[in-house]
Amino acid sequence: MFSASATCCGDGTAAAAAAERAAAAAASAASAGAAPPAAAAHTFPDGTTRRTLATHSLPGAGGVQPLASAEGECAAFERAAAPFRALVAAATNLFAERLSSSLRARAPLLVAEDGTEFNSLHDVSTAGEHLEHFHAYTRATPSSHGPASPPTIDLHTDQGIFIAFTPALMVSATGEPDAAADAGRFEVGLADGSRAEAHFDPDSLVFLLGDGIHQVLPKDAAPRLRAAPHALSAPPTGAGGARAWYGRMVLPPKEAVIPASLSENRKTFGTLRAIMVEATLGGVEDPEAMSLGCSAPDLRPTHRELSACEAGTIFCWDRCMNTTEDRGVWYGVSDEICAEQGKQLQCTDVRGHIYNSSYDRHGDYNPNCVAPGAPHVNSDFPTLPGYPTDPEVCNQEAWDAFSATDGFEFSTALGPRGKLMWNVVEGEGGPAIESKMAYNGLFGYTSWGLRNNALGAGKNGMQGAWVAMALPGDDYTLTGGLNLSLPGSILPYQIDEVHSRFRYWKGSGQPDSAANQGRHGEPIPTVPDTLYNKSIHATGCFSSMSFTGSVLGEEAITIDGSDNVIWAANVENAYVESHGRSNRGIVVIEWRTGATEFRDYPPPPLPAPPPPAPPAAPPSSGGGGLSAAAIGGIVGGVVGGLAVGLLAYYCGLKAGWFATAGDKTAAKGASYQPRQGTEQRM
């Protein structure tokens, strides 16, 4: 184990004060109402009940995902959690970087199905999903939790590569934290078969290796790392009290192929997790999945604790989704509602195809009522004619000619396949950017815009960002995509702050919830067109969009300074679908000088750290020295994070988040004949 002390880089007094403020807010939230379905509950044999609020952070442009829609005190929790989660994310990234630099191992460690290589442990960590849990343990029984008592959770090994967690904090029924109270017994299984109790500095972030480290690192990697089996004996909390805890588990990239499956039936880590979840929910264990899911047969993974979904929710696209309303979107379905229609509740894509764990692809999945025998997902959306392109025709010479920067003073690469070129000109209302984005691929869409730099902005600033996007057609529907027989367009849009799908964007022109799973029946707002001198050029190989403007919708371009510019393209289909991992990025542009700096999806900016504190005594090292030396300078204010976990407990236990069910109607679709090889001026 490794621990990072908050006192090395933050003001412990300020952190404690933050904890007190958060605890007071939690006490206020305790009277907010009934428990929501989002707060999953599980009771252990010793009578301890664990309530959980679960969320996750996605790699790359995905970023931190919201916990849930909340009001009142739980909205305060959402706001408080954002900077804390960002701090833990930064600490996790630094830990992975430092650990990676100390290892000697053959590269690549993992390879994705598309050939993408993950050469270091840091690469693996940053490309994988991070599961986040806010736990609250309660038990009124005043029984002992000493060495002779059965543990609440016996020795087990986490399935992830490693987990970062905050030491537990005990709180009273009034919401007052008590750092001196007994938070239970945390034991680690040693290599010789014995157990030792671990003691943690309360102002620390602890890193514990999981079984995934053995699946990722080759056997000859040095130094040899060991996953740490651990057990918990939770203390009695008394009526209304709780043991609050937060953990962040780092998973391998879901698109990476499990090394143990390379020889025969290839499986990705994402497929394995889905199979385990399906087996767990169905009560049937998959021996092959178990053999791949653990590096040794005697290890007990924690997938049951990570994947079970409460009543009123369904496991859908890697998380438990509420079937009535989820993150502001109405679905209005349930097992009972579907049964009345002679249908079944399933996780489906927009075409009504049931999620298929063996077909592990990026998709748009939602709870839905479907007829028995509905097809499972076994293909992507229909591709554009001519996809994939002919490399002999769409060669480097042709691309160089198409993407020539003649007439532009400045240009920058957009990854290996794109270019953005521009001039600063005198526009209709003053200085403006005359731009052209060229992309090596068929025309599904091209887009660039201004990153949302607000703290906690989702998907690394994509959510909430203003962008300009060129589409190859019009009359978009969920099931039919774009009608490519109609003229295309270049328009400004604002990406939704919670949902990344195009149908939620401001300016998309999509209908209300009755036809499009929108927000509480409200139409999607329109956006004024602030762009001019627009043109689109698409061939059977490449595409480009050109426009002039100083404002993207409601966000001004910083012409006399610099902007974090996000960009993306789709070269496969006309459904305004995902761009994929390789067709998007971030670049910092200083418009008047042409200076650029490529950034591979940096995290949102962190709050300024508090003033440095005087040096503190090192953490205690009970239980055979299991608390290692602190990794200095990683994270500050962790005690405040413990209080955030406390606040999550009260919100999850007391606050009603979800409104009554709304209606959902399938959107109509149509079939169109796409076309490429056009030039259009607007």
C-alpha cells in the first residue's frame, strides 16, 4: 500500500474546516425525504448495511461523470464533490505516472482490437474507466469487531489495477464527524498467509493494488508487484450514525484484449466485465469469465459488489440506469409497464436492438420496452458509401493537395488526419477568424469549437462547449440519421452539459421528450447562426468545412488571446455518432501569432491549493509497517473529501431525486441514400 499525506501539500486546518462545513450540510440534508433508487443498499451477514452512490470517470475526452440529478442539499453535494473528485483524479494520475516510471516491463503491456498499444502502466491507467463509490456503513448492533470476530467483508482482492481511497470517517446521527472514533478494523493478507491490521493517517489518500495489476504486467516485470487481499470489520455506528468512505478503482481499457485470451477466444476487458455483470444479475456464474477475471484461482474478485443494480434500475452500458428518469432524461419504463405491453425491459440502442456483451462497441444505450425475440446488437450503424476508402486513390499526394494551406497565414495539425488553418480578418462586426478544417476521411461530420473550461465540466470540457459543426445532410432522426439527399449545413451548437449525444445539443432542433427522450417535455433550445462565408467540400476521400466568425453561438473566440480548441470528426456514418478515440483532440491556439500547443485531453483546471502547512509527523505504521512512506505533493484537503463522502451518505439515504414516470415514444426513422463528392457554399 501507498499513502499520500494531505499535510505535505495542504493546510490540514483548512481541510478540517471544510469537513465541518460539509458535515453541517449533510445534517441538513438528513430531513430531505425518502431514499432514492440510486442509493444501492446491501446488508452483510454481520448485520452491517452498506449504502452506495456510484459513478465513474471516463478516459480521454469522457472525463468526470455526474453522480445524479439532485436538488437542495444533494445539489450542494454535487458541487462539493466536483473539486474533490478532480483532486483525487490528479493524485491517481500522478501515482500511476510515478509507479509506471519505476517499473521495467516489456512493451506494449496491452493491445486493443484496433491495434492501439498501451505501452506503460500510466497509458493503461489513463485509458481505462475509473469507478467511484461513496459508501456509508451502518450497524446498530454493539457487537465486537476484534480479531476473533468474523469480518464484515472477508479477504478479497479488487478486480481493478489499483484503488485509491480515503480512510473512513465516523459521523454521528447529527452529522458531526469524529476523526478520533473507531472506524473499524482494516486487515491486509500478507504473502506468508498471515494478516496484519493497517492504520492510516486520517488526512491521506491510500493506494491499494488489485488483481488487475497481474493481468496487465508480464510475469518478468520488475520489481514484482503483489495485489493486496484485504478485509473489513465495520464498527457499530449507533442509530443514525455512519462510517463514510470514498474509493476510486482504476480499470484496464475496456477495448484492450485480455492477454490470457489471446491464444483462443479473444475477449476484451469491457466484454469480460459485461459478462460478469450479466452472470451476477442472472445468478449464473460463467467459469470462463471467472478464469479470465482473476489471475489466480484462489482470488476472490469484487464484481458482484461493483455491478449489482437496485430495483427500479437496469445495468445498461456499463452502469446502473434508472428506468424512470436518469440524469434528467425521461424513459418512463419499468418491468411492470413493459409487461402490460406484452414486452420486456431491456437495455437497447436507438434501433431497439438489445445490448450484446459479446459485441463490445461504443453506443447509445437506454432502458426500453421491446418485444420478446428482439434482435441483439451485432453491427454498427450503416456506413457511408465508399467506406473504407481506397488507399491507392486516397493517397498522401491527394491528401496534400486537398489540405494545402494556400491563402492562410496559420495552420496546425489536428492529430494525424486533420488540419485547421486560419487568418485573422476584419469581419462583419470587427476582428474575426476565417477558418478551414480539412480532414482525411469520408464526410460524416467535422467540428471544432471552444472547450468548456469550467471546473468539473464533463468529458474533459466537451460537455457544455460551443462548437461549429458541418453535417453532410439534414432532417436528422435517431433511427435514420441524416438525409444525405438534402443540403448539408455548418451551424453553431452547444453540447449538453450532461449528455454528449447530438439529440441533446442546443441547436440540434430535436423534438421534446415525447419523441426524443428529451428533458421533461421541453423542446431543445435553438441557437442563432453567428457564422458566415460558409462552404463544405466533400470528395470520396476527404472533406473540409470553411467559415468566418468571431462568436460560436454564444461564446466569443478569444481573437486577441488564446483558446483551448476541441475538434472531432466522424468518417464512418451519417448518424452524428461517436467520433472514436483517434478522431478527436484538444489544441491550444494563440490566434494572432499562430502559436499552438497540442494537448491530449487534459483534465479540467484544479482549484488553487491552500497555503502550505508546517511539516507534520509521518503517518503511524501499525500492522507490520503496512502504511508506506507518503508520496509527497500529490493531494491536499483529503479530509474535506471524507466529508463529501459523508454528505453523499445523507443524500443517498434521505433525499428523493427522481420524479414520477414520464412517457416515452419511439422516434420514427427513415431510409436515405447518402452521397459523397460534393461542394456546397452557404
